Amino acid sequence: MAEASDRAREEFFSEAQEIIEGLGRDLLALDEALRANKIDPDLINDVFRAVHTLKGLAGLFGANRMATLSHELEELLDNLRLGRIEITASVLDVLFRSVELYGRILQNEKDGRDVPMPEVDDLLRTLHQGAAQVTPQSAVGQYELDPVLLSVLTEYEEHRLRTNIQSGLTLFRLRVQFQLATIDQALDDLKVNAKPFGEIITYLPTGAGADADSIELDILMASRAPLDELRRALIDTGAEVEEIPRRSPSPPGGALPSSVPSSSRSVPVPARGTDAGQILAPPSSVPAGKQRDLGSIRSVAQTVRVDIHKLDRLMNIVGELALVRSSLGDIVERLRATPSERENSSKLRELQRTFHRHLEQMQKGILEVRMVPLGQVFERLARVVRQISRDADKLVNLVITGAETEVDKLIVEELSDPLMHMIRNAIDHGTETRGEREAVGKPAVGTIALNAFQKGNHVVIEIQDDGRGIDADKLLDVAQRRGILTPEEARGMSYRDALTLIFLPGVTTKLDVSEISGRGVGMDVVKTNIGKLGGVIDVSSEPGIGTKMTVTLPITLAIISALLVRVADRFFAIPLANVQEAVALDEETVRKIDGRDMITLRSSTLQLCYLARLFGLDEEEELSARIAGLLGGARSAGGVRSGATGGRRLEGRQTLGLSGLGKRKYIVVAAVGAKRLGLVVSELIGQRDVVIKALGRSLASVRGFAGATELGENRIALVVDAPALISEILEGGDRARPAEPKGAPHG
Amino acid sequence: MANLTRRPPKGKGVMRRNVRAAASGPRTEYLAFVLAGETYAAPVSLIREIVNPPPLTPVPRAPSVTMGIVSVRGQLVTVMDLRRRMRLQESGGTRRTRILLIESMSGELIGLYVDEVQQVYRLAETEIEHATAALGGDVAGYIAGIARPQGSVAFGDTVGGQAPVIILLDLHAILGS
């Protein structure tokens, strides 16, 4: 019972999530339509229906907060739908905000948290007030009033505006230049002059002015007098008088300028029309809704929602089967060696091959199921861009390419936050203000490009802005102040190297307090999160031209091709995705530069990392002796008869052929982005497809391993986390050594 | 996999020969095992399984009490050296060496490496001395108490007939640290 209701709840969450995502898409379309001034009523209907469905769902599952929000939104949308209120950018803001809040409410519901959500209450209040203004707005809506102006009206001013319109007065806009020194007096004079003809409702600075000492005001005035009369009366004040045009498709009975009071009484009509509209609406909207529902039922029949963890489990089973397969192979080989079993063994071998083939297909199939297009996360980013650019008052155009690129679902989920932070940085810190842009001859609207494409076993995501670029000097300055760099080091740093400072904790270009947006999360966090996904991030920037962040990610985390290597007496798997090439190491060519081992490979310098040394496998210390002893046991056909005492250790070492350690070694060139590191191993074993299993939580703090994989017969190889090693060795080495003696003065 | 010693659930099978019920009050089952020659025990209810040690893969740079990881029927298990945790002398594996599988509080499957598994004791509260303060040192926090069972042997060999001293471990404290 409980399980059934749990499952129903799961369904509820995923369905609600889907609807909310759809809602977001519709709103984006609506936003675009609004800007193009071509609003499709169907879009509003879609939004309305989505909210309506959510309301029903929420009611069903006792998600009260969601139900209340949906209810209020429904009111608003109903008014929009019936044309009772105008759709404006600020209305859209409210709608976008509710999509965001829906997401948060859903998360809280899912976590079973019942926490206060003041932001929801705020929105509800806004919506409620909005609803109260429905009737008045419908009257005001006759006029083409600037929404900016409407949004700043005080309650009283709004009330006056309403009353005046209802009384049949006509609205005029007066544009007047005032000298700042005398504005009080002049404004009073104007009011006195205007008084006989009507009422001044509000005034707003236009932001323009002939010079620094003057200010231009837009004055909203309601007047009984016709335009000419008003103009004549105000000629001395220097005011430009214009009648505010009414919207052409005015509501039925909407007052013509000359209309007599009786027609203005028709203003409440739309309100009464509400009832009529609602009575009329069902016949038209319900069948449409029904058709849509039928459509979605069909589509549901073809798609199934699957919990990603179920896929993980399937993947594990496939991994197990792969182990069975290899054990089976061993048996087959043994049988083949027995002449009497030849016939059976060849049949068995045939079967085993078929098994192998099907298993591979199954593995591929499961992987495909896990793949989702990046578009899912990009859509959410488009909403974020809209919000941030409005908040920051910057014009930004988001250009998305490659939204169809597919990535493992788990990666997509984990990507959204890092991408959001990067986009936010691109707008907040990269893109200049409109004024700055125009001053340097750039188009007023900034462009942020979000590109995704597949590159071998990787997916590359680029976030590129055409903003001011990163000021490397600032970065160097901050890094020095934080004690990360010495002045000498800073001087010796190339522009490219300096840019990578941005990924260090506490380093930012936001130098001045005023520049801190208060929201920016450090790029170090972004980098860490990308790193957890097995990806890397790279930055390139050109002052004045723009900045490009490049994120390179593996396509899937579940199964990977890996290069199996031996280091000292152990096996390790290095994800092939990170392997550029493998070459024999000629010890003669290794040079020590600044304490690091370097070689020249294909005429570029490569830093080496001796894995045996890094993992403490060469050391003659007690620990490694113990390990060697245990491993000796581990390798002796699954037994545990190993000894770790002195004498047996030696024996273990000999049987393991460790005496041959001095032999030729190999370099596996691991590359992540533009960074390369030569991992020195004892032997190259070969390529394997491996299922990576995460290490237990108690080993979470151990760096350098992405997990472990089974090699069959219960043997395990650790999977080397190449990106982590690369950053540890290359960057950690850069910083850690010189920083040590200084003692990190600023913590 | 055939050599894995699987414990029947609830220890019913193990408890074939019943106890001479003597003391009053409820009794708790403890599994006794040997660490460096001493007898230790932990509540049976916390121990999911006893396995023969599969090949152990050490994890470089892991905390020192971590011996490595093993695979038990496809699941990765982090193996902890109880002797090292208890600051005891370590010796190599023997044919009696076992790994006790415990689920930690965080849901992770942890293996505890022990020298030998002895038997199950059903201990009454009266047989347990909770005064751990008597045992000094930094391992005191890992000890839940001392038990002197009154010859209530459930199965296996009796140790010379005399009541052994059993150190009861606080597994949650051990795994939590």
C-alpha cells in the first residue's frame, strides 16, 4: 500500500516536473512573442492549461503550497487569456518567477521538507494584489501606457487614474523641461495652470535633459479638454502635449475619446464580461484541452519514465554478466585443451560468442536509454539568462547550438548549476553595460553563445561571451594579495597561465566591493563540480573581445573504455578517454627541471608522474610491505595464505617478479583539455571496457581514484582519476611548493 | 563464491544447541572473534555476513586503518583492519581469517578484518560490565564493555571451560571514526 502510494508520488513528481519544464518553455516562447509584439493566444492558453493541470495534481497529492500558487496563477492567467489584463514584461516576470518557485516547492515536497517559503508567500501577495487590480487595469489597458510608468504608480495615483478614466476623461502626456534649480516652483506653476482642465496624475523623469542642470519630466494628466485647448493653455510652460493613444482593439464599449459618460460606464463591462467569458470559455477551451490530453496520452504510451537508479542497477547486472562471460571463456579454453571434449567445447565457444554479442548490445542499449539531450538543461539556462540580464539591466542575446547533443542523464543534472554560474558570470562580469558597449563600438546587445558538440568520447560545452574579457592583471594582483603567488612568480606568468588563476578559491576579478554581485559563486566551485563529473574546464579570454569557458565532459559515467596498466605489483585502469597515447619511457631522456621530471615528447615538454612513487608502491616501508604481502595472497589464485612478516614478504616479492621492476617503463600520456601529464607505469596490459563502481563513502577523501572496477575472479583494479591527478600534479605542484615556505600568510 | 561462509539470518541455525538459561532478563547475541589473540565481540544483529576474505586491493593514500577494497558478489566493500584500529599487533592472514560485513550508519558496506571467528554468545545484561573507563588509552571509545559469560556457550569449541573475558566493541563508534 505504502509502496503503491510512494510510486504514485514518484509519478506525481516526475509529471509535475515535466509540466513545469513545459511551462518554462511556453513562457520563453511567450516572452519572444511579446518582444516581437505578436502574441499567440494559444500560447497563453497552453500556459493556463499547464497551471490548471498542476493545480489538479497538487490537490490530489496534498501539495498545498503548489495548489495555492497554481490557484492564484490561474486567476492571473485567466485574466490574461480573456484580455482583462495586458500581458507585459512585468507580468511575464511574475510567471517566470513562479516557474522557478514551482521547482523549489517540488524539491521541498520531494525531500519531505515542510519549511517556510517566504518567497512563495511574497509571490502570492503580488498575485493577489494583481488580481485586485484586474478591473482597474482593464480600464487603464485601453491606453497605450508605458508599463514602466504603470509599475511605479502609487496606489493613490492608480486610483486617481482609474477614477479619471472612468469619469470619461482623456489621458495626455506632457513632456516638459525644467531647470533643476527652479523645478519646484515651475512644477507648481504648471499644476496651477493645468488645474482648470483636469488633474495631473503623476510625473516621471524621462532620463533625458538638455544639460546637466535640467531635467525632463513626463507628466501624465487626465483632462476633460481636447488636445488643442490644453496645448493653448499650457503653451507658456513649454510643455509638449500629446494625447495618449488608445489601443485599437479596445474592449467592447471602450470609450472613444468623445464618448459620453454613459459609454465610460461600460468600463466595468469587461468585469461583468468575466462571467460571460467564463460561461463562453468552456465550450471553446475544454474541447481543445481534451484533444490535447488525448494527444499526450498517446505519447505517454510510447515513452516510459524510468528512475535512473534502476538503470544503474541494470548496468551493474550487465557488468556482472560480463564477468560471467569472461569466466565462461576461461572454462571454454580449458575444455578445448582436453581432446575428448573438443566437440562440446566448440559448441560452447559458439554459445559464448553469441552471449558476448548480445551482452554488448544490451550494454549499448542501456547506455542509450541513459542519454538525454543537453537541450534539457539549456532551456533552463535560457530562463536564467533572461532573468539575470533583466536584473543586471544588460541586453543579452543567448545563442544556443548543439542542444540535441546527448549526454548521460546524471551528467546533465549535475551540469546545470555549474553552467548557470558560468552564464551568470558571463552576464554579470563579462558583458559590459549598454553604454560601455556602445562607447567601444560594440553592438548594444551582448551575445552569449552556448555551444555543445560531441568530440570523440567527450562532449564539449562552450560558454562564450563578447564582453570585456578577463583582466589578467587584476587576477595576478589578487593572487599576490592572497599570498598565492609571489611577485616574482606573478611577473613570470604568461597571460594564459594567469587566466587559470580564476579557478583558485578566493581569486576573482570582482575587486571593488561595488562590483560584487553577491551571487557569484567562485569558479573554483564550478571547477570542482565539473571535475566530479570527470570533466575539465578551460578558460580563454581576450581583453575587449570576450571570454570563452570550455567544459569537456565524458559522455557517460557508467561504463568506460580503459587502459589497464600495471604499476609495481598492482593493476590500475586509466580511462581511455583521458589517454592520448602510450609510449615507452627512455629514462635517459628524463630531465629534472625545478624538481619535476620532464621529457620532450614530439617536440613539446611533458611532465612525468611516477605512479608507483605517487602511490607509495616503491617505498620499502612497512605499509607497502604489508600491502605487497597481502597482494601476494590476492594473486595466488584467490587464497589468503599470504604472509606479511619479513621473510614471507620477500618471498611474495619474488614470486611477484618485483625484482624486474627496474625494467623498462611506459608513459601513458593523459590529457584533459590542453593539459597533459605523463603517467609512468610498469607495464601496459591492454584495453578493457569496464564498469566503474564508486568507492565507499569512507574513502571519499582519497584523491586520485574515480572508483574501482572488477577484473574477474573477484580481483579489483582501481580506476585512476586522470583529471584529478593532472590538476593535482600540474597545478598543485605549481602552487604547493613555493607556497609552503611562505607559510600562506593570508590563510 | 562457493567458499563464502554465509550466516543464516537471525542466527537461528547457529543457535541449535540451546543455552542453559540461567540469568534473568533478555539476552543479546554477540559474535565473538579473535584479534591478536584476544577475544572480542560485537552484536550479531549488526553483522550482516561473515565471508572468507576475497582478494584484497589496497587503496593508495587511503587512511591507514583501511586495508583496501574487496568485491563481495559484485559489490565493493571497504575493508578496515580492526587490529589496527584497536592498536593491536597485526599478523598475516591465515585460513581462519574472516571479514565481517557491517552496514555503517551511512549505509556503506564495511568489512572488518578479524583473525578468527569464534562463536556466538548470548549475553545477559548482568554478564556485561559497561565500565569502559577501566580501559585506558585512545581505544577506550571503541569499547562498549567487558563480558564474562557464565559458561553459556552456544556453539563451537569451549575455551578450556573457564569463563573467558570478552571485550565488546562499539561498532558504530569504530565505523564512525
